[in-house]
Amino acid sequence: MNLKQLSLMLELSQTTVSRALNGYPEVSEETRRRVTDAAKRHGYRPNPSARRLATGKAGMIGYVMPTGAAVDIDPHFVEFLSGLGDYARGHELDLVLSPADAQDEETTYRRIVANKQVDALYISAPYNADKRVALAHQLGIPFIVHGRSEGLDFDYPFIDIDNEGAFHDATRLLVQLGHKRVALINGDDTQTFAIFRERGVRRALAESGLVLEPRNIRSVAMTEENGYRAARRLLEGSDAPTAIVCSSLLMALGIVRAARDLNLTMPRDLSLVSHDDVFHWLKPEHFSVPLTTTRSSIRAAGARVAERLAARISGLEDGARGEVWPVDLVVRGSISGVR
Amino acid sequence: MNLKQLSLMLELSQTTVSRALNGYPEVSEETRRRVTDAAKRHGYRPNPSARRLATGKAGMIGYVMPTGAAVDIDPHFVEFLSGLGDYARGHELDLVLSPADAQDEETTYRRIVANKQVDALYISAPYNADKRVALAHQLGIPFIVHGRSEGLDFDYPFIDIDNEGAFHDATRLLVQLGHKRVALINGDDTQTFAIFRERGVRRALAESGLVLEPRNIRSVAMTEENGYRAARRLLEGSDAPTAIVCSSLLMALGIVRAARDLNLTMPRDLSLVSHDDVFHWLKPEHFSVPLTTTRSSIRAAGARVAERLAARISGLEDGARGEVWPVDLVVRGSISGVR
């Protein structure tokens, strides 16, 4: 039985039947019951394309995924996806990844919005004055930013962690332990998370009359190898830093390897604090010297992004609320006072 | 201008106009030109839901993603996604991740097929006699298995790497170097990749009259911590193995840490070979002792899965062709002869 046959039998229009089956409020309770009973009795399964035409809802959350030979996706992404899935599963939402040329994401954003392929989307790893955020705002599709973008002339909904506060607190603790030469091995500093982290380190140092020397800042893609290289360069110079704050456990692996190669004992010769996104497969407490970390679960953030997107799709949330999560500072053996 | 208006103007049926705009072969070249010219002139943009109704193609590849509090997704997944994206981007394919209850994936498979949400799907990390493969076969949707499932009574299309050959060759090399006590730290051995790897190790040992002792096999989720724990247990016993073959770089990190904690020098006291899926963020050549690996890019596999799915959607590929990729054995400093 198809929609037309079901409609004829019930003496209702196809639109009414379709809306009844999809929970639209315009349909009376009595009609809805009559329609759903008949659909069940006759084994009618709505055609999803017809349903989309009737309701205008795709039941999908979108993400434009930058791709290209030069583009490497961080393993953080999989934890975030897990979190999205944790929420979306219980709410009949699917997730559409639309691969885009990293040099031209705009075309893909316009396509998925024009095609009504998704009901809402999220934007991650934002830059300042992020063009994607401006575009989503202009196109009028519901969206949430995972992270923040400064320098836009409108407000927008986001979820972020307190990157500045986290790196401020970590650095302040190192300063309290007597460290004066603190270095930062950061991620891509055109992204706002890295900008906020650097700001936190600078602010904590400034509060004690110290500065973050230009030679003590490194901004690199967050891999083990880059952590190693950056740490070698920092630690081989004269007046080498006695403490490093870094933006990823993967870089921390490389920093620990560099210290070992240089015969530095941690924490005696080098203190280290790393940010930890909470990977199940690599844990800071299981490093040779357990790592002090600023900790925030990126999986939990993914679940919250899905929850808020669902609320925006159904009209339960609107406006431009920003949400900033505090970050835990977890102290373990990788830091100590200066000798 | 909508489809109806465009059709009236051209004096063609809506179906013909829609098919002309979507490249269907039933429409003559002349009509197609007339329709596309008019659509362009009048700024007509096809409604994607209407287009779906006309063509029956969603332009989407599906993946049912197991989720749940107890489910952790491996970082391998993100590399595979990158590969899918590399191909899909150039071919206007999007990827739909449908989160499913890990205890009941069947419901989700049935839903996405019934809803015609995707044109094809892939199945990853198969088990023997995998129910999902049987279900996809029965439902008649185009699919590719990434990996292999034994014990099904029909053929199906797949892409796999030669896991058995890879672990056979790695073990044979260790035996040639004089190792008699070889251990295997494997992934989840209900999955076929792990079954094939164990088979390879056993076969290589058997060829030299050796056996893989039950106490020298560990099957664990592939995390740093599990690699560490498994290696501690293996190496602390009497008659400890002199060589370990393991299924993931993440476990190798833990094995190296265990060796260090036990004051074992690699490769003098312990030889290690790891499988390497080729992560950009953790490289075997950058371990303290560079690791010998069996290497195969999981990102390349993702791209190939997308390519074959696209071919199956467009009818260029059918049948049940299996494709098995050879695996490189890359020798670095982590192996040596027995003292």
C-alpha cells in the first residue's frame, strides 16, 4: 500500500496523511490516531522522500569535512563523533559528513543548505572571524560552533571549553613552583583554541612579571613528531625552559621522547603539563612519568553539540547562547619545583 | 520558479524535466539541452527531495556506527574516514553515519535501507559469519565489506589486507633471527583481522617446528594501557618471550613502556614488530627504538572502498569480487638476533 492508496481509503488528502504520520501539530489527535492505526493495519511504510517533502525535515545533522592530500584529520575527531553518536542514537538523528575541498568549503556549505540535506550543522576548529560561521549565519540554517570565533559582528550559538583559563591555571601552578622559563608548544595558532591557550599562558606569566619569550612558543600540527622536534629545539638552547605546557597528549609523547634523548629526567630537569581531550587509547596517567593535564572530554562536548542541535531543530532552543565549560587541572608526577 | 512552472513552460511532464536535469538516459540529448538551458535561464534549482523521488539516488554512502557507553571507537576510524572523504569529495558523494545501539545494529540497517537514505553502505571490522554482511546481502543494497568474514554461504564484495601473510612474514623473520619464544599481542580475536593475524603467526612458527603457546597470546582492545599490561604479564614470567608481534602502534607504545619499566633493552632483550595503519600523528620510525612494522595505509583502503561503492552505485561494478592487498614488512631497529 502506498500513500495515495492509504489516503483514498481514509478519504483524506495525501498531505494530511503524511503530516499525521510525522507528528505535525496541525493534525487533530483523532485524525492522527485514525491514520496511524490504518497505516499499521495495512503495513504502510512512509516513503522517506515523500516524508521529507511533507515535513521538510531530513533527520540529519551535517558536518562539512575538509579533505585533500595535505589535510590530516586529528584523532580528536573520532572522539567527538563518538559523543555525537551517543546522543544522536537515542534521537533518530543521523550524521552527514560532506567532504569538501579544504580550499573551498563554501561551495559545499551552500550545496548542503540549498539541498536541504541536513536540518542543522556544526562547525568545528574555528578561526577568528571564521567565514564558515558567517556563512551559516547568513544562510539561516540552525548551527552550533564547537569552539569560538572572535571578530564576528553578530552573536552565534557555541560550545567551548575555557582554554584560556585552563592554560592560565596550569602556567600559574608552574610559576608558583618557581619556574621562570616556561615554554608553550601549541597547535595551529590560527585556530582560536590555540589563541586562547597562548593568552592564558601569557596572562599567568604577566601576573608574576614574567613574559613568554618568542623563542619559547611553538605552533605546530599536533603530532608526536612535531612535539619531539619542538622540544628538541627548545631544550637544546641556552637558558632552556624548565617547564613546558603543550596542547595535546600526542605532542607530549614526543616531548617525553626528546627529554629522554637529551638525558633529562622528568620532572627534575623538566616539568610538563599537557592538555588531555580524554582518549580511551592513550592516558596521561600511564606515561612513564604520569602527566599533569588540563582535562576536558571532547566526547562529552560532541554529545552536548548533538543535544543542542536537536533542540534547535525542534525549536526548543533559539538565540545565540554561548556555553563555556570549565577545565580540570589534574596534577600528577610530571611537575615539580625548580632545582 | 518551481518544477511545475518550468514543466508547464516547456510543455513537458515534471518527470521528464526532473530526469533531464538528473542525467537520466531515457531523455533525448535535445530535450535535455532544452531543459537545462531553461532551468539556467530562469534560475531553477531542483528540490533535492523531488530529485530523489525522480532518480531514486541519494548521493550518499552509509555506515552504521555502533555506539553506547561501553563502545570506544578506534582512532583508525578517522584515518579510514579521511580516505573515504578523499575519494567522495571529487564524486559528489556524502557519507551518512547512522549511530546504532551496538547490541542491535540490525534495526538501524533495516531503517536506512527501508528509508532509501543511502545508495550503498560499507561494513567494517567484520566477525566470522557476520550477521551484518548477511543482512546487507539479504536486503539487496549495494555494499562492500572492509575486511573479510568467513563462514558465510554466499560470496560478497570486500577489500582486505593480507593480515595472515603480514604476520606470517613478520614471525618468520623473527624465527630466522633465532627467536623460539614468540608472543602475539592481538586485537579483539572475535574479529577476523585478528583471527588471520594469529593464523599467520602460528603458520610461521609451525614451519620451523615451533608453537604459539597459549600463555603467549593476548587478545585485548588496542590501547596503550592494554599493550603495557599484556607485555608486563608476558615478560615477567619464566621462559618469557624474546620477541613480540603486536597488532597496533598504540599497543606498541605500551609494550615499549613495559620493557623500559622492566629494564629490558630493545632490541637486545626484546624484539618487537607492530602492525602500522599509517597514522600521520604517530610514526613507528620515531619510537625511541624505531619499530619494525607490517605496514598498510588504512586511509588508502578508505579511498578504495569509496571508489568501489561509487562503481557499484552507478552499475559499473557488480558481483562479489574480493580484493586482498599485500602488506609491506618494513625492517627497522626494534628487532635483532637472540643473544
